[in-house]
Amino acid sequence: MLPSKPELHGSVGAVASTHWLASSAAMRILTSGGNAFDAAVAAGFVLQVVEPHFNGPGGDVSLVAHRAGRDDVQEICGQGPMPQAASIDAFGRLGLSSIPGSGLLPACVPGAFGGWMRLLREFGTMRLADVLAPAIGYAEKGFPLLPETALAISTLAPLFRDEWPGSGETYLTSGPSPAAGSRFRNPTLAQTYQRLLKTAESASSDREAQIEAAHHTFYQGFVAQEISDFLASGPMLDATGRRNSGLLTGEDLARWEPTVATAPSRAYGPYRVFKPGPWSQGPVFLQQLALLEGFDLREMGQGSADYLHTMVECTKLAMSDREAWYGDPAFTDVPLDTLLGEDYTLRRRAMVGDSAALALRPGAPDGRTPFIPPLPTQDDAEPDSELMSQLRNGLPTILRATTAKADTCTVTVADRHGNMVAATPSGGWMKSSPAIGSLGFPLGTRGQSMYLVEGHPNSLEPGKRPRTTLSPTLVLREGRPFLAFGTPGGDRQDQWTLQFFLNAVEFGLDLQQSTETTVFHTDQVPASFTPHAYRPGVLVAEETCDPETVEALRRRGHEVELVPAYSLGRICTAGFTPDGEFVRAAASPRGRHAYAVCT
């Protein structure tokens, strides 16, 4: 374990996010009288500016929010649906058996803006101008470019110059690729924010009416029109190696609204854990907790072979159920109550043996027959260039053999009133879709996670939400606010955050220490992103894992793969001390730019 920084404590507010500028923007909102929800929105918009390789206005966001004085948590779904023109037959007519991971075809309705607006309108207190000001400032005046963003731009520069001119206008404004640490600006994005704000303020002097007007302007005004015109302007190169047009229209944007609902939850000792619904992978965390409740984890010991084996085997069972049963509840009957029920859990827990299971083993809730479609095959020959290799991979990261994969962003905030929020924004990243030059951002590509076969909960249908990996978490302790946390990491989010949570509640580590232990995960379940890779039996662990533990796991049948120390995940967390006297926060040292602030 690294020499630990302290767990931060304060009296006004606590913030942790995947970028220090977002965390500082959120703290400025808190110290100016805003609440946790106002602060999270400000941080979310800053992340769109300073981490454009991982998220943007054209992407999506998953949120869980707890209002002070209440005993529940609300989920806000900022995952937009697929276009009405998107169908299995439509992709079949293009000669495709899977949805490509880049380009215009996988674009959904952008949900991030609507999700943040819903949080601000119903949970926040500040005006739109207040929470947009930091993002507008950084987009207009500039910010120090992260090395990861600089790498993405330099690698993709030929694509931006030759095939995606809007991306060239947005990211190559100075000609050659910008250097890491240089001042980078996105004046077009600043103008988009400013125009949204001006339209909103012209519509009304009322706070909530302004926020509603901004939503309307994005989804039915000039932003929707620019998106529609861009998609109608012609095909663009994508992962197929061909040029395809998009299916999204202005009508798709106009009919969408983010939803708010009570978040699914499960008790774990004195804690109640809340997650987004099965339109995300969030309930996997709850299923894992249910399974693990029958094991004495403390007796096993944190980091022992017994502990890692049990954790991974329970994850395989929960994730297998995700593959068979999770999807948009508006289109499919997800048997979530049964999946979290005691009888079902007891039967599933009995399947955890002494050796590593090497196959997906979904359950049969209520006697229903599980169905996991065959994995999609690549529609075209192997890529003939590095650029096409990048486009074929649906994750936002630039492929490098020595680079650990990380993606997405996280924001967590707690305030002195007892409010808490956790958000995981992603999508609309620069690698996977051409930027719209007149707006300063690209669209998302979440559609790549859907199946082009009939009869699965995550099968493509017009207007259906693709199942997202975005999975923030909130925890109440004996009915009082306790923790908000999340991490980047695609399909692995609910493995890494589970380890963090158990470090804190089972093994007594403080929040900062809980982010710094050896992290591990299984790669047995197919990834949601193209090329949907999976590796049966593989257990990935950071090289800080005890060698005796590694050998014991190999004897149990795990194929242990060691990766560089402190390379998996970027846990961010904010919450309250057990006595409720102070707010507290921590941020993982991984990735180096996640940052926690308390005051």
C-alpha cells in the first residue's frame, strides 16, 4: 500500500472527482451557498471541458441523489435512447451483424445535458449561470491539457484532418497537436454554453423556468438543429472502414426527457446501498453484496486468496445475470426483485466452489430460461492501420500495450445539510465520434452495447435505452447519509467500487486507505464495448498482490494476470463521518489527477 494521504474532513462540504479543476469548481459553489447538487452540476460541466477524451455534452450520465432529511435515494437516468430509425433490420440492410463502436451509427440521444439539468432543477438551488460559469471560463480562457488528452489528439490527428473535419476544428485549433500541459481552449463549446444560457435567461427570470428553457433549447432548439443538420450533411468514416450516416434525428431529441425514480437498494448490515436501475449495470453491486453476505469476509482477511477467490466467483455469478437479464425496464420485464431475493441468492451462493468457474452461469429467476446471445463478430477484416485499430475499439482510451485502460469520469459531493450525490458521466468522447464543428463536441456511441438479435433484454429496438455501464453508488447508514462513491472503468466499475466499500465497512480502513489497497477484477464476462472482449478464468490484479496469494489463486484454477501497481480504477468518494459531525472525502492516487477537497 502507498504511504497514505489523510482522509479529508470538513464542516461545509466535501467533493471528490476525477479532475482537480472540477473538484475546485464544485467547492467554490459550496462555499458560495450552493448545495451538493448545485456543486455536482458545476463539476459535471467542467469535466466536459477538461476531460473531453472521456465525456462531453453529447454523452450520457447516471446519477444517484439523496436529499437531507429523507430516507430514500433517487436515480436520474441521463442515458438517452436509440433513434426511432434504429432497428435490427436497419443495421441488417447495411450488412452489419453488430453495431460499430465508433462513428455516427451508434449515436443515442445525448443524455448528459438533460440529466444535469434535471438534477439542478429538482434538487439544486442555484441559477444556471452560476453553475455554468466555471465551465464557460475554462472553455473560453483555457486550461492545462492532460497528457491523456494530448495523446488522444496526437494519435487521432490524421483522422481529424482527413475524415472528421469538425474534430479538426475543435481539437487542432493551433495546427499541430497540442502538447501536454499547454493551454487548451474550446471557444466553440464556450459559445454553445453561452448561447444556451442567453436563451434561458431571455425566456424567464425564474430559476426553474430558465433551466427548463435551457433543456428545451438543447433538445428542441439550436443544439438539436445543429445536430440534425450535421447528421444530414453526409456519411463519416467509422469502425467498419466505410462511411456511414447516422440515424439520430431532431425528432428523437425532442421527444426525450430524463427520468427520476426511487433507486433500487439492498441492506448490508447497518447499511443500505442504492444503485441505478437495471437500465445500467448498477444492480450487479447489490447482487454481489447479497451473495457475499453469506461469507465471513473478515475471517478470510482483506487481500487473502480466500477473499479474492470468493469476491471474484460472486462477481461472475452476478455479472452473468447482468448478461442474461438486464435491459431497459420500459421494454423488458427485468426480474430484479427475484434476483435480489433471499431464496434466489441462497441457490446462487451455493454455486461458489473451491475452484474457479470458467463459464458464464446465469440463473433462472422465477423459472425463466436465461438467454445470452452469441458474442457479435467483427463485420470486416482485421484493421490495416493503427487508426482503424483505434476506431475498432469502442472504449475512449488510446490503445497502448503499456497503458492500463481507464475511462469515464466521476463526481461525488456531500454538503453540511446532509445532501449527497454521486454521478458517473461518460460518452461523447473525442475518439469514437466526429465532433460537430459548430457546437464543439461529438455525440456518444453507447448504442454499440446493444445486441442485433431478437429476444434479449438488451436487444436493439427503436427508442430503447442501451444498457449502460455507468454505476455510481450512495449508502445510508442506519438511515443517515454515509457515502457517495464511483469510479471510471466501464464494466469493471462495480468490482472496483465493491472492494473500496468492503475495505471501509468490513475491514475498518478510512476512506483514503480504502482507495489504496491492491485492486483486482475478473475479465470473464463479455465487455459492453466493441470488440466485446472476454477472457474466461482470467483474474487481473495489481502487482502489489502478495505472491503467496497469487500462487494460491493459480492452484484454484485462476489465470492470474499482474498489471502495474496502482493502475486500476480511480475511486472518488465523499460522505460523512459515522457520527455525522463532519463531511469527509478521498480520491484514489491512480491516474494522478483525481482530487478530493473538504472545507
